[in-house]
Amino acid sequence: KQWYQRRVAITAGGYWKIRGLAEPLRMMLHYAEMEFEDVLYECGDAPVFDKSCWFDIKFNLGLDFPNLPYLIDGDVKLTQTIPILHYLAMKTGLAPQDLNPSKIAYFDMLDHVCQDFVLLGVRLCYSSPQDFTANKSATVEKGKEFIGQFSSVLADKQFFGGDMITGTDFWIFEALDRFERLEPGIIAQENIKKFMERVMALPTLGTYFSSNESSRSFPLNNKMATFK
């Protein structure tokens, strides 16, 4: 369990002791300087990879659709990355400004495209060593297509919503960083590089990016993954 500087309290968020699908949510909470309990579940080592630490309590938390990540904020209990991201964006002031139906739909589209991008890499990382080797090149090429699309959407803006950062920026940042670690140098577009630098330079994220105690130091993927 980890506690961070207080602004507005979130009761608890739970996920594996990896970056995985929870890291953009943790990053948002750090950025907003919100106190939260980071409940970490750690699976066992090979060859069993025991997950009883989660499965033993999975159905005892009052979650309608028990899964990881989850968020518990008083009476609010959510699972799945994108709904939690949307909730935290509203709670922390990271929702897009001047919302209207078309803008809500546009950012929702960005979030789901980003999810496709993330899962493209996840499928490769959790494949067998043989399939990882065989399929990495094609996955990297598809990843480059996604990055090119993100670059076109970002254009000359500071963030994907304009001058103000939103929850979606943290989701896209984490997805891009995952691919950069999988294939160093995959990000060739200068505007994407500047976007990444801009997020890393945010004042309230200094300790998050620099401390070995931060979840940023966790592996990307769980112990059974070929690429961790």
C-alpha cells in the first residue's frame, strides 16, 4: 500500500504490481496530487504464477464486474481502465473543457483507439517466446501506423485536447512509452517526442518519474509475459 500527497482522497485503486493498464490512472492521481491507496496484487513466480492473492478476494469487494484495475471511491466502485479514466478526469479537473456531445464522442474515440494500440502490444508481449520473435516486426510496423495517426491528430497542439492536458493525454503517453520500450526509437515524429517531453516535465510528476519507489519503476507486464 502506498499513500501520496493529499488533495482529494480516493479510497483505493487495485491492480497487479506492474504498470499494465493501471499506470495512466496512477499518473493522473499523481499529477492531481490526490491521496490514494494503491492496492497491489503480486502473482507468484513461474511455473505456477499463482494469482490467489486476487482471486481469493475478487468477489468480496462489492464490484459489479470484478476485474483489475478497479477503483473504489466511497460508494463509487468501478472496473475497466477507460471508465475509471473518465471518472478520474471529471474528479480531478482533467476532463476536456467546454464539453458538448461531439467533443465527448471525440475524446471517447481517442481513448478507445489508444486501447487498441495498447492491446496490440500486450498481445505480443504475452505471446510465447517463439510467437514473440515471429510477430514482433509486424507488430512494430502496425504500432508505427498508430503513432503516425496520433501525430496527425496532435499536429501543432500542446496536448491532444489543445493547450490544456486531459486524462486522455496520460493514456496516450503511457501507450506510446510502452512501445518505445518495446522498440527503442519507434517514435520518429518530432511533435510526439515534444509531447512526451512536455508530460514528463509537468511539475507535479517530478518525483513520480524520478523515484525508484514510484510505480513507474514497475515492469510493464506481469511475470508470465515474454516481454516484461
